[in-house]
Amino acid sequence: MFNKTDPSYFDNGPWTFDKTEHAVIGLCKILDRYAHKLTLEDLQDDPRCSKIPNLSLDRVQEVVCDVEAKLRRGVKPLENEVIYHTGPHHDDIMLGIMPFINRQLRSPSNEVHFAIMTSGYHSVTDEILLEALEDTLDLLRKSLIQMVDYPDFFEKGFRFKQEKDVYHYLNNIARKNPDEMRRGFCHRILRDAVGLWNLKSVEDVDSKLETEIEGLREGRPNSPEIQKLKGQIREFEEELVWAYTGTSLNHIHHLRLGLYDDKSPSLPNNAIHAHDVQTVLNQLRELRPTVISVAIDYEGLGPNTHFKVMQTIAEAIHLWSQETNLMDLRVFGYRNVWSTFHPAEANVYVPVSLNAMAVFEKAFKDSYLTQVKAEFPNPDFDGPFSELAEQIWVKQLKDIQLVLGKNYFYEHKHPLIRATHGLLFLKQMTAQEFVDLASEMRKGLA
């Protein structure tokens, strides 16, 4: 596991600089003391630091220099890249690395894509869907959804102007008009319902929604169509988040991999579907990203889909590497509310400002309507996941302040460093390093 607290980590195998860094940072936290105030006696008295070869205060300074280098990597902007951010579920990318992404989106030289691997319908309760269908039917009966009056709406028109639904919703966030925000959401619900059930008239829509509302009230099992509709609600939420910074819908990809498909063959927890791998591989071939982000979680540290999605992406990259030179591809591993990197295991620290936190928190609460009160909350936190993510970022900064000193930040010449009140931890890898890491994690389950 990345968070190595088992003493055997320091005893098995050759000593590495990662172990030195892990031990020194750990000692700073144990003693609650800044690195520059550690003494040689502190190092010698610590059971982990005492194992460091050629032990001296120079080893502490080497750790300080390495930590500073990681922060410099996080400050350096990405330019002229094709960036492919991946998430197991809707909201995973945002919760993991939104401040990292927002800086990329500001540069027109970057082409930024978002790929959400699963439907995520499990995260939408029957109560949420019931209220959405009731609101949609109410607006329809009050003639407040005028798009159904267009002559070709039920033939093909319902497939178009999804961008308009998003824009309408965001416009009314700005206007602080929750009724119109809801109407934009209901427009999308109606479009999706027409496509799901092949409805051909207003009367068809009215009748179908009434039937599904009755079924939800009675607690009937969800049909495949209802499951898909729940997933489409999550997809709309994801579109809202990235539309905050002008991302077009054709750069947001809902892959709907088969991880939730009950009809799929029974596979061991660490197995992956060939069809899912092919889906990801085809998109890699099409978009040809130069930067990829991936959620990295061991089996059991978070939802099992996180591990399966990571393995799927790793296999797709492995296959892609057999036909394309990926020497320049960078993979950024991230984590969010389910587990965290130890500072020694991450090699990029991305500054997070109060401004970035404010944007992040508002975007989460305005867009992820189904997640403000999550159906599957973190067992250690009862509240919006956005608040938990911010707590993690703040804690990670506190750990690094023990190494670099608080004054390092508020006296720094770079305004982004001076504005830092949280840190994202990332693990940057080559394509091969990522594939090898995924293989090692998979073998650990054998």
C-alpha cells in the first residue's frame, strides 16, 4: 500500500531515498517540529530515522530540497497539451484535482477532455429521481417546457441543444434563480426520457412519466431504463461542473463501462472486461493525449470500481504503447476522499488557494445536486464530499509546512505559493511506470 506505516516497510529490501523522506517527514509529524529544528539526536532516537545510511542533518536538508522540488513541479503550468482526465465516477475528478485542472483550462493552448468511466446510477436515490420526474411533469402540464412544441422535437429535436440546458442552468446560477435552474434540469430529464422510451408526443411523455412516478412511489425495482436515467442525471451534473470554465460537451465523455452491468460474466474483483479496455483504447487512439490523470486506489481502500477502472485504463495504455511511442506521455495519479498519498509517495504538490477552494465548493454544491447529501458517504465524515476534500488539502499543506516552514509560503516571491492554503498530492509517472504500478497492485491480490 502507498500509506506504508508497517515497520516492515523500512526493514525489507534496500534502503531508498523514499524511505528516508518517509522517515524524516514522519518524525516532523510525530514531534510536531519543523525540519530545520530537528537535531541529530532526534534522528538517532527515532527507530526509523536511525536506519538512514550515513545519518546526519544533511539527510534532512536533502528531504527539504526534494519537497521543494515537488512543489515547483506543481506550480509549473501545463501548456500545449492534450489532457485526458479520467474518473471512475462522476465527481471523482473534481474531488481529486479540480484546482489542478482549472489552471489548465485557462490556457487556450491546451485541449482538455474528461472521461467518466461508469454510469454512477447507484448514487442517485429513488427519492431524488421521483422529485425530478414530478417537477418535470408539473412543468410540462403548465406548458413551461416549450421545446416539445417544435414540429420535429420527438423525431430528432430532443437529441439537440443539450448545451442549451447546461447554459440555461449556469445562467440562472449567476442570476440566483433556483426555479429556472430547476427548469433547465427538467429540460434535460425530458430529453433523456424521450430517448429512453422512444416517446412520440406530449401525451406519451405525460403518460410515461406518470407511470414511472407511480412505480417509484410504490418502491418497484428499478428497470434498466430507470437505471440509465439515473446515470444521465449524474452525467448532466458532470457537464455543469466543467461548463463553469467553458468546456464543451464534446469534450466530456460518458463511457458507461460495464462495471455495473449485472449481465456481465462473473469475474474476480481484480479482473477487467476486454470490452471496457477496448472502449478506453479506442478513445486514446482518437484523442491521442499527452497527459492522462487516473484515480489510484488499492482494492478495498475505496469503492471497488476505482481499482477496476484503474486496471482498465492501465491495460488500455499498455495496448496503446504497443502501437504508439508513448515515451513523452505523462500519467498523473490522484486520490480524493477515500484515501490519500503519503507526502513521500507523491512527487508533485499542487498549490490550492482560498480562491480555488471557493470556486470548488460552490461548483460542487450548485452542480452535484445528488451528492450534497451523498448516498454512500465516507465512513469518517458526514457531510458534503467537497468539504472533506478541502480538509484533506489543508492537512496536506500542514504536513509540508513542517518540512519547509510556514514562512516559506507567505514570504515566497511567487504569488501562487503565497496564496497557498492547501495542497494536492499527485504521483507523476511515465506510461510504463503506471502500467508497472497497476500490475504490482494487481499481483498483491493474487
